[in-house]
Amino acid sequence: MTSPLLDQLKARISATGPITVAEYMASCLGDPKAGYYMQQEPFGTAGDFITAPEISQIFGELIGAFCLQSAETLGIFEPFQLVELGPGRGTLMADMLRVASLRPDFLQNANLNLAETSERLREKQRETLRQSPLRPIHRDTFADVPDGPLIVVANEFFDALPIHQYVKAGENWHERMVGMDDKGALTFGLGNGQLPAGAIPFSAQGAPEGAILETQPAANAICEEIAERISRFGGLALFIDYGYLKTAPGDTLQALYKHAYDDVLAHPGKADLTAHVNFEALARAAKNAGAHPHPPLTQGDFLLKMGLLERAGSLGSGKDTEAQDAIRNAVERLAAPDQMGDLFKVLAITRAAVPLHPFDKS
């Protein structure tokens, strides 16, 4: 049985021709009626994936502790905008605010903004944060957040933004497109659009025929917009996502459907589509806006330096063996190199190159 979005995509392709990978991703995830985030339950055991805040409360608590100490370091003592991009079910922010309650002056100055387009997820966020000390104001995009100093947090946000893919064909890199084969099934092909020679990174110049290079203009634009605001008003951004530190060829586009990897073209609107985030490109975007990107850390390194083991020990103290094992397993999942620890990276952006724990040794 075909899905409404599949029929819609086929009709669009029949009428106007193949679409870019970015257009395909945008439709699959954000179509107002049939997009994945508009109709599916992405998070938790009922969804297709479990994010770090859902694994353990410690994750959000350490992010909250980082925001508190960074506000002190950066001198954010006046009213500011506390922003989360793509807040999921609100779990991360609830855990952050529980820690923030230790600093009443922080809460008194914070205006909570949640950037979320799905009304279904907005309702879940309101319910999760019902007992929290701050009431959220929902924004469609970051651009709707009022001016002023910022503390922005985004966990697994950039990986869901549309990417473009280019395929090495002869001497050029042609844009990868989604079209239809002679049987009416969705298929990949090459378009006429090419990556300009000046945009080809050194690491891709000797790539073999058929190699794929990804670009993330949507992610870079949002990062630059946030960094430009920080460069004007001060503040901090913390981005946590799975991705890579150096630009290089590779196909990272993937689909998750019912907790299993799936063909990217098989279930549009019903499967989650993501791509690995290029942290080198994000850092470059921040620099372009006049802000300072701190050297990224792996998630494991970040959490351990923020006190993951100490907090786990405190949380498990006096608990039974089953509870302690659950905490231990959560720590492994969050920080072990062969799980989320090395795959996920953490990038912090500030106005100037001030020492910021745990990113800078000084």
C-alpha cells in the first residue's frame, strides 16, 4: 500500500522532473500533512530511535550544569534568551531546568524559547515541562527568537536538516537527484547541476568515480545566524550531534524505520531520514559570522569531563543492584567509544575566544 507522501512525490516528479536529495529530505521529514515529524512518534521505545536525554537524566543534567557555569564564565547576568532547537519531547530541557533551579538568578533572567514546527510535539513538550520553573514560548524558527544574549542548545537537530549530495562523474561532481524508473519506483540519478570547482574540498579532489560528497547549506545557514546573534549580543551555543570533524567524501544519508535501518527511498514520510553533520563546516560558518568556535570534543570526552561518572555514582548510591546496573548501562551507552561516545561530537560557540570548560585546557 502506497503512502500519501509517496503518491505526492511521484506526482511532483512526473510533473516537474527529478528533485534534489535536499528537497526529498525536506518533504519526507517536514511535509505539513504527511511528513515524518508531523505524524510519527520518533522518540523512545515506541518510535524509531532513542536520543541521549531519553537514555538517562544525567545527560540533560550535565548540559544544564555546563550552561550554568558557562553563563558565569561569560558574564551573562542580565535577561537572556534560553533556546532549544528541536526539543523532542522536552526531556532534555526538563532535566536542564531542574539543575538550573540551583541558581535562582539564572532562572529569573531566562526566557525559554523552544524552536519546534510540529504541533504534536509542541503538546508533548508542554506536558513534559508542565512542572518546570519556566514556561516555554514556542517559535517556528530561531529567527523568531527576540534579540539579546543567548544560550542555545541543540541535540540531534542538525542531522535532520536537508543535505545536498554530489556524485563524482568524470571530471565533475553532479548533483544527486531522486526520480522515477520505468516502472514508476523512486530511484537515484544524476542531474545537470554541478558543484563549482571552488567548492570542492582538497580531500575530495582525488576521489574515485562514483564517490559522493555531501553539503549542508541549511545547517550552515542556521549556525551562522545563531553565531551572528552571539557576536552581536553575547552568549553561547552548544551543538551535539553525530557527525565528522573533517570534510571528506562519503554517503551518510540513512533511514530508520521501526528501529531498523531501511532503504532511504522505501518509506517516505514513515521513516526517519538523517545525515551525519559536518562539524568543520559548522565551525567555519560560526567564524564567518564573527563568533568563536571552540575545538570540538567527542560526546564521551565532554560528558566525562563534566562529571558523568561522579553524577552516576551519586545517582546510584543506595540503589539496588538492578538500578545500579541500569545507570551503568546508560553511562556506557552515552560515553563508550564504540557506542555514542565517539560518534557524537560537541561544538561550543561563544563571542570571543574565552577559556571555556571543558573545551579549553586553560
